[in-house]
Amino acid sequence: MSLINRIEAALEQHFSRTLSSSAPPRLMEAMRHAVFPGGARIRPQLCMAVAKACGEDDSGLTDAAAVAIELLHCASLVHDDMPCFDDADLRRGRITVHKQFGEPLALLTGDALIIMAYQTLAHSGRLHPMRTVQLLSVISDGVGAPDGIVAGQAWECESRVELGQYQRAKTGALFVAATCAGALAAGVDPAPWRKLGETLGEAYQVADDIRDVMMQADQLGKPAGQDAHHGRPSAAADLGLVGALDYFNALMQTAVDSVPACESRAAMRQLVLSESERLVPPDACELISRQKVSAPGRVSA
Amino acid sequence: MSLINRIEAALEQHFSRTLSSSAPPRLMEAMRHAVFPGGARIRPQLCMAVAKACGEDDSGLTDAAAVAIELLHCASLVHDDMPCFDDADLRRGRITVHKQFGEPLALLTGDALIIMAYQTLAHSGRLHPMRTVQLLSVISDGVGAPDGIVAGQAWECESRVELGQYQRAKTGALFVAATCAGALAAGVDPAPWRKLGETLGEAYQVADDIRDVMMQADQLGKPAGQDAHHGRPSAAADLGLVGALDYFNALMQTAVDSVPACESRAAMRQLVLSESERLVPPDACELISRQKVSAPGRVSA
């Protein structure tokens, strides 16, 4: 089974388990709306790919870790789209949760998805309880204070913020959680996998900044130009599009080089490279490069 | 050490651990504002009392479970106070988080407190990983879908709701999590402790309904008359004040009777009785009873 099919099946399975006749029906509907259909599911796929590369021996635990990471990601998107943050109408090409179900249910949907991430871990953690406690730690640290994605969003509420620290928390932390959780689910020391997560996370954020500037809302599936509109730190604003693309390419090379020695190193490197093309498609690279020619003052790294 | 001092010390200890120079300072400040100074801390005290009654042998794990439950409770209060729900200015006699720090940080504060609950469990769970996985399950089920406090709040967004189901989820579920988590932290089967949590949770909700009708905002530490204002289900509205008080007293008797055979059964029963007096003070009972005399049509149970 491909990784994308595997994560969809695991998400479906854990959703069916949570569904109960005693649950408030609109909350359950809003939770599904927030998670299906998904985006690229890159974080859970990364988690699963690392687990396989580490000689996975408890696929249920890998699935639970990957599902938990995706649910936490979806929860952060639901809250991030709300009126007090981005006030976005669109997400993944569909109406956002608060626009469809109202603000109160959107707030609760995010909360319920966060909790569901942990219910999923609890459900699948009994074969390897010590690994599960370690997963609990690594995954929570990717989301909470002081350095997880919630802290990253909170930096938007501070008067001073350093771009690197903001991006490491807002995006990088959950990528680190994804690679480290993959190793932990397989019972392997996560430390060598940290760098891959950090670098991919940063690359992902830079790519997001580039696309936010370059693309239209219908291509993005969400409103464009949000960073400038909200005055948020952005690599594309700091370095210019050409500088941001150079930086992105350098990060992806570092990511490829950082894959530790493992059974399927070649496959892991291929995953990183194809992700690179998905994040900043070749036609966008060409467009930016042409801009470079017409702006000879800028020199690429 | 008294239970109230023990829970305050444990909360302080886990907050110090989370504090880091890399954290966004206003988020950390808002998280502390939401948790200190606290209310009665009844749920974590109940958790600790049950753990002691069950022959506690890992006080760090009990503390972590109690802290997790209190943090999840505080998180739900922060989100519940926000403009899209109660739009409350006061909580525990102080300005609410969103009024002090703005809506974006209030939303993130709730999220970060939920995650911190799990970071706390992860930190203290390594001595007894299997108990920790069970705690993860029981505590999450008290908060998330389908039957936890988030589901309880979500019932407020449904067009039809049954009072019992709503209250079991909104309040009862976290009391059940508190008693069951106390037993689990001590390595004991939680099933016999379930009934105590269910009954206390229901009694607590009924007492809250009574106080919401009877008291002024300065006595409550939060706005009064919120249930009627928001058209929420309420025992005081359904049964009248006299009926609600009778029902409360019957529930507290059931709670006392449901304490399982254990080393400190007498102390546990005393805790329940004193909690009863705290929830509906004797002068309130007297006031309601006088109303009963002047309304002879009503007969007490």
C-alpha cells in the first residue's frame, strides 16, 4: 500500500472508532470536514516513511503516531483559519470549518481533534507502552509550548519576533515530531532523524512563503497574500523571491544529505526530492529564475 | 501536605519546567493567568484523594494526572469564556484571558494548556508506562469526543439536547476521569471509582445551575444568570430551585454511599460531604427552603 493510502485508511479507521451515537452529530461532522479530504498529508507520510526505514515492527503504533500528527496539524489549521487569526473562507479548496459550522463549533472542533490525537495514541499504545510514552512527549513538544506550533502561532502576537525562531516553532517543530515519531514507533533512537525534520520543516515554510506571494487563491486552495496582509514574518518578504528560492533549494539539498544510514536510504532521499518538486513546482522555479535575469543585482547562493 | 497545597505545588513545578527563554512571553503569561490563582481545584484533589485511598506508590504519577486534569479544566474555561461562547469578562473574580490578552492568545492559551496536560503525563510517565497509557486513555475520554467536556460544550450547538446527556459530558466526564485517573495512577482497577465521579460530576453541575440563578456576579467570580441568558439546559430551570436542591442533596448522598471499600473510606466520605457544603452553602439552602415554605405546592423528595 502506498503511504498516502495507508494514512487515509488509518485516519478513517480511527474516525470510525470515535464515532458514537452519543456524540453531538454536528461536532462529528465538523471534525470530519476538517480532516477529509486532506491535503498532501506530508507529515504523517514522513512519519511512516521513517518508521519503515527504521525497520518498523508495530505498524499499528506507526499508524497511530502518523494519525495523531495529522490530526494535530488539522486542528491547528481550523484554529488558524478562525476570524481572530486569518479569518479565511477557504482551506484546501473548500469552505473553512467556522464558515460552515460557525465559530463555536470550529473552536470545539480544533480542541476535539487535539484530544483525538491522544485518544488514537492511547488506543494503539498498549503493545509498546514505553515507546508510547516517548511518542507522547515528542509529539506534544512539536505542538505545545515552549517551541511547538502553538508557540509559533503565538509569536504572531508578540511585538518582536526573530524569523528563524518563529518558523522553527510554527512549522519546523511538527516536522521534527514526524521524523522522530517515526523512529520511536519503530523502537529506534530518534536523534539521527531530527535534522531531516528540522530542514524539511524550514523548507516547507519557505515554500509556503513563496507560494503565498506567487500564486492565486484558486491554485493555493486558500486565500493568497495572507502573510503581507497580516504583516507576518516571511522569507519571501525578507529575501525576495529569488533569494527565497535559492534558500529553499539549499535546504532541500541539506535534507537529502541528512537522511541517516538506513535500509531504505535511497527511497527516503527520493521522497524528499519529489516533495521538493511538489512544494515549489518547476514552472514556479522558472518564473522566479526569469525574474532573476531581469534583476541582475541579485546573486544566487 | 494538604491536597490543595499539593496540587498548587505540582502545578507550579510543571509550569517551571515548561517555562523557557525560547517561549513567546505573552503566551506563557496568559497560560499562567488561566491557571493561577485557581478555583477550588476540586477535580485534581479528587484524583489525589482517590490515589491515596488506593495505596498510592508513585506520587509523581498521581501529581501528573491531577495536574493534567486541572490544566484541561482550565483550558476549557478559557475557551468557554471567549466571545463566541459566554463572552465573559470575569472568571474566578479576575479578568478573563481573552479580555486581558486578546482573542488570538486566548485561543492559543487553551490549546497550549491542553497540550501541556499531555506533556506533564509524558514527563512523569516513564516509571509506569502502562499505567500512563491507561491514564492517557481515561483522561482524554473525559475531555474529547464522543462523551467528554468538549462534546458537552458542543451539545450547546445542537438543536436538540437531552439534559442528562449534556451534563454528563460537559461536567460529569472530567469528574469520572479524575476518580478513575486517581485509581490508575496507583495501579488499581478504576471501575469501582467510576460511580463516585459520575455522581459528584452531576451534583457539581446541579450546584452550578443553582448558584447561577441565586448568586450575584461578585459572589460567583463570573457573570451570573448565564444559563438563562444563553438558553442553556439547566436543572434549576427544569426542576425549579427547590427541586434542584432536593436533587443535589440526593446526589451527594449517593456519592457518599458509592465510595468503595478502601483504606481511607471515612476520609473520602468526609471530603465529599465538605465539598457538598462548599458547593451549596448552608445559607443558600436555607434561602431555598424558605422559598419552599412559601410555595406549598412543591413537595421535596
